[in-house]
Amino acid sequence: MHPSFTKAKIFAALALIILTVAFTFPMVSFHGVLNKIDAGKIEEITPFSAKVWNLYNQGQYKSVATPKEAHNDLMKMIEESAEIGVASLPIWAVSLEAPNYPKEAFPEGIPVFFHFDGYSGEVHEMNTINHYVGMDPMWVGGHFERAIGPYALLLLTLIIVMFIAYDSKILNLLMLIPVSLPLLFIADYSFWLYWFGHNLHDWGAFKIKPFMPTVFGDGKIAQFTTHSYPTIGFYLLVAISLLSLLAFFAKQKAMRETK
């Protein structure tokens, strides 16, 4: 076997491991659980889904209103009617600071974390702030993305597995999909920020002109200071992208030299 074929398989396998552990596995394992919680169908939540959530939420942000003894225990979180996010790793973090949210009560401001399949953090509080300026709640956007997320990543996982198992020009070209993941996320995230900022409603107590929320860095909205930065999930997407690109070029070289 050409050494570049081996390199391609190693790079792709590493990308597959990161993708599966950080995103595909928790998304598929926890898929539909939040809907069951909202519908009051707690008895339908499997112990496996609860264990996955407990594992992946170790060290992740919990609302300041959540009792500490309930942290990292899905069933206790449900009992406390606490803010429950999805299980996959967060990709982007946004936080707001304002005089009416003192540091003593909210030491990290009002943070919300964006995932492939939903949100976590102070989602209820953020939606309250959005309503204050006439902006829709976050769940209004990204319906399609959240709905297809688990299936899209399962398909992407299968593509990488096929890339490792078979040598094909088509499969090699399909490896450009995981290469593009960071850019696809930023593009989709930016689109929805623009949509929310340019579709304000008259119900807002504070009237502001349509605006583009800050995608990356610090900004200002009305009396709020905003912070928008990537978090662990995005850096893992970059790692997946680079490994997939190396796999792509390695297999291209091997196929060219063994033609």
C-alpha cells in the first residue's frame, strides 16, 4: 500500500473520532429528549440518554438559578425545572453584560452557548432580553438545522468511514464536506444573527434600528455589552477540518502516484 494511503486513513480516523465523540454520539443519543421534557413525558427518557447528558455536561455552564446538587444530573435538573441544554459540545458562546445584571448575581454575564442541535446556558434570560428590544426568541431560528443535525452528522460520519474503507475519487471529494464545517457553521450563524437583527418587532420596550449583531468579538446593543467568541466545539471543528484536508491531499497524492 502506498504510504500516503496509510496517512490518509490515519488522518481520517482521527477526524472521525473527534466528530463522533464531540458531536455525533451525544446528538444522536440525546435526540428528542428535550421534546419529551417539554411534553412532560419524563418516563420515556431512557437511562442511557440521561447518562450521556450527565457525562457531557460535566464542567459545562449551568444557570445561576440551578441548585448545585442538581448539576450534571438530568433527572434532578428536571425535578428542579432547571434550564436544560443539549448534550453535544458547544461551538460558539455569546454573553451580555448590563447594569441591571450585576456581577454578583451573574459573574459571567448572561451567557448562551450555540450547538449544532440547540442551545445551553441562560436561554430563558436571553430570550427575555431579546423580547426587550423586539427580537424573536432564539428557537424561532434554525429549525431546519436543528431538525437535520443528527442525521447530517450521521451521514458525514458514514462518509468518513467509507473514505477510510474505500479508495474512490467521489469519496475523496466528499471529504471536503468536513473540511468546510467551520465555515459552514460561521456562515449559518452569521445569517441567523443578521435575520434576528433585521426582523425586529414593535413589541420591544426599547426601540432600536435594525442592526447586525456582533459575530466575533465585543459589541454594543442598546445598554448591553456583548461578547461573541468560539468555544471548545469550534476548535474541534477546526481540528476535524484540518485532519480531513490532510486526508484529502494524502489520498489525492496516493491515487495520482498509483494510477
